[in-house]
Amino acid sequence: MTIAYSQEEAMSSIHVTKSEFKARALEYFRQVESSGEPLVVTDRGKPVVEVRRYRSDQRSPREKLRGSVVRYERPTEPVAEGDWEALD
């Protein structure tokens, strides 16, 4: 098992190398499932994959997006041709 990059990361997740994960994947899955702590898989010391417990979100799409629009001015005005970015 590798050491996390900061104290904050050390408290929030466990880091393992790809080869360690490959050899003990089922064990790590069970550990994440029971503890709820995420597991970070590293490649040459850099994080590449995070494994975390699945959490079902029963909220409606509308509820999930509630509060995500920061500002919505003049919603009924038409959009001008110059307002769009051209793709080359």
C-alpha cells in the first residue's frame, strides 16, 4: 500500500498500486463496501482510478439540478447570431 500525498488525502482514502489492486481486487472491493472509504489506485505514484461505494440517488432530475443555475437573466429574449461560439 502506498502513502497518500497529503494528510487530508490520507484521512479520506487508501492508495494502492495497480499491481496490488490486480492481485487483491476482491478484497479491496469488500473493504470499500464495508468501510465506505474510497480507494485510489495509482500508476507510478499518480492517482488514476478511484473506487468508492455506490450510493443510489433517488432524487428526481429536477431535484438534482436545483440550485445549480447561478444566474438566469432575460430568459425570454432571443439569442443573437453573435452570441454563439463558432466551431472550426
